[in-house]
Amino acid sequence: MKKSQSIEQIHSKSAQSILNEDVKGLKRILPFLGPAFIAAIAYIDPGNFATNIAAGSKYGYLLLWVILFSNIMALIIQSLSAKLGIATGKNLAEVAREEFPKPVSIGLWIQGELVIMATDLAEFIGAALGIYLLFGIPLLEASLIAAVGSFAILELQRRGYRSLEAGITGMLFIVVLSFVVQMFFAKPDVPSLISGLFTPQFDGLDSVVLAAGILGATVMPHAIYLHSALTQKRIVGETDREKKQIFRFEFIDILIAMLIAGFINGAMLIVSSALFHKNGLFVEDLDVAFHYFGELVNPISATLFGLGLLIAGLSSSSVGTMSGDVIMQGFIHFRIPIYVRRVITMVPPIVIIAIGINPTTALVASQVILSFGIGFALIPLIMFTSSKRIMRSLVNTKWITVLSWIMATIIVALNIFILIQTFL
């Protein structure tokens, strides 16, 4: 632990040197990189795999623009979350506890815990499914192996934030590499790809439902809570000038991380379009997609898909556990050991696997719950970051405030649409 503390102290001193303008060039960015990469893991969880593969196989490149649109939204939302932590030294849940009446805070905490359970369900099942597909291990046994893997990632947190950031970033780049190779194998149609990326269009009600599902799987409520916690005390600015500097550097971190997450989501849909839609195959189940990768391309392609699913599930499940810790501590000022939380949140997905529910069906159900929770995180975030009293010099500009409320309206409306379509 002393070693991790010394590493963090070194980075803190490096950051202070940068704020004092003692360091020039690209080295100025390095101490500020990391928080957004952890938050970005939430944007490539197994729920994204399911929606992107389904959208690409059914509509080809048609809905690729939705991923671009979702990623721009995610960039702005995560920027607001990071800015809240930098400006106040508190995370979103802590600010909400101070600003809202106690019954409201408790209500937000309860729905936040439900969101974390849904998040963990999707991510843990995704990791278990990845192990099952790669090694042929039955899902129940695979889920127990995934549990051990998720504990190993949480151990990085005990070693300090730099170790955790390095571990999560490494896993993120493995997923990137797997889909770079997948795109090489798939040989997508570039003109159709470009058209789908920059031409907003739909093809009937089902395409609207899938587009809403893509958006719901991209903008994740727990990532909003977590990002503010990752920046609140990591590098502390003493003056308004220093806080503005920190935010400028953190925005670069967010931009890079969201570009990577956007590439991965886009690559999923592109590969599905080039392989499945081209061959007239509509694929909704991830295990079916895995087998088609092996048949249509080669076993290496199937292995890369399974590996990406496994790593995305493991890393995002640990990030979900961290988010749950932030939500509980922030809203009700109570904390349980993170390993105890990890055990508690593993029970529902293991039970679901044990009773034989289809994993992809469980993933879709989890996205419905996440759709319900997004407004409860996003609306308070916009309220707080638009308040001069709370944010001081980092308060949102008028155009950011207007744009944020427009985004919130679109996101909440689409998620209500998902809920209505699901229950009908």
C-alpha cells in the first residue's frame, strides 16, 4: 500500500508542476489521463454487444449514426460529471444529498441501487457467457470463474487509483484490438459505412426501438455517478484558475476515452453488418453470433469476439461495483466493504444462470431497468452544473445548459419509449 501511495504522490506532484506551468508539451496531459478510461468501460458492456450486433445484423449500417450521436451525448454528459467533481470536491450523489430533502435522497439511493443491480446483471452474465463460449465451460461454473476474475480487478483498486486506471485501460485496449482485427476480417463496405455514419434515418418502428436500445445501452447512469467520484479528489485545484486548468486537461482524457468507446461500439455494428446482414442473418443472441463468426470467417474471429465479451464483462462489472459504493456513500453516508458489495451483487446473476434463463434475454431486461434510471442521474447533474452557487467559475455556459436539457429530454423520451414498447 505504501508503494501505491508513493506513486499517487508522484503523480500529484507532477500535476501540481503542470498547474504551475513548470512542465511543457505532451507531458502536461499524462497525470490527468485515466478517470475517463474507467468510466468508458461502462460504454462497452455486454448490453452494448447485444444491441449493436442485433442492429447491425437486421439493418446493416443504417443505425451507425445513432452510435455517433450517442457518443457525442456521452462526451458532454461525462464532461459535466467530471466537472462537478473538480468544482465541488464532491461526487454527484454527495451533492444531491446536500441539495435535496432527505426522502428524495433516499429514493434516489434506492433506484440507484436497482440500477447497479441491473448493470451488474448484464456485465456479470456477459463475462460468464464469454468464458462459456471460449472454453466450453457450463455457464454456472463459468459464472463462478468470472466472480474470481472480478475480485482480481477490484484488488487493483486497493493498490491505488493509478494501478486501477492502468489495469482498466489495458483491458480496454485489448477489446479495441480484438475489434480492429474483426473489422479487417469482415471487410466492410466503406461507402455504405460512411452513409450510415452521417445520414440519420430509420426503417420502420422496429428500427426506432433498436436505435433507442443503442442509446439506452450507451448512456449509463452509473457512469455519471462514478466519473464525478473519480475526479473529486484525484487532483485538487486550490483556486478557480487551477480548477479550470484541471478541467481542460480532464476534457482531453474524456475526449480520448469516448473516441475509443465510440470506435468499439461502431465496430460491433459494422462487423455485424458486414457479416450477418450481408448474408441475410438476423442475430439477437450473443452465443449465436459467436458461432457465426466461426462459420463465416474463422475460429480466430470467434475467439476474438468471445475474448472481447469476456474482458468487457469483467472490467465493467468491477466498475459497476465501484459505482454502487459511490452511490451508497454519497446518498446515505454509509459504506460497506467493497468485497462484500461484490458478493451481494453477484448473487442475482448466478441465480439467473442457475435456473436456466437465456443470458441474452437477461441482458435485454437489464437494459430496460437502466433505461428507467438514466433520468434520475442526468437531470440532477444538469441542475447542479448549471448552478453558479454550486459550480462557481466552472458553471455551465448558457449554450451548454440549453444543449444539456435538450439531450436529457431526448434521452428520457427515448427511454420511456423503450419501456412502453417492452411492456406492450
